[in-house]
Amino acid sequence: MVFQLKKPELEKFIADQVRAGLYASREAAIKAAVERMMIDHGELDNETIAAINQADEQYARGEFVEWRDVRDELRKKYTGK
């Protein structure tokens, strides 16, 4: 999803957080902010939060498969192409 924050001070804050190394990317910083809002509003339980954190740690260690690789493997398996 592509979106633009309309307030320059918000864009600057996000950029500063990324530059400081607190987040890997603009998207990661915004994702963390949305997750925080969901927690604050009771939308995520502790089990879900733990699962998200585990997934983030696995991603940071490079323990993931790119979607395009999965897609290509499934396409080959089911279509032979």
C-alpha cells in the first residue's frame, strides 16, 4: 500500500526514526505505529502480539521465503510452467 502523510512533521518524524536505526524502513515504522494503535484499542491480544514479534525477529534473521519464489514454485507444481 502506498500512502502519503499530509503533515511534513509526521514524515520527518518517521524519517528520523528510520535514520536513527529504530526501524528498518518507513513501512516498518508505520506498521509499528498501527500495531500500537491496535493494542491501545484492544484489537490485538498478547498471543497475537507475540506471534507478530516472533515473525519480525525471523524476518530480521533472514528466515523467510519471498512470495515470488513461493508463487513460482506453486505455478510450476500445478501448471508445469
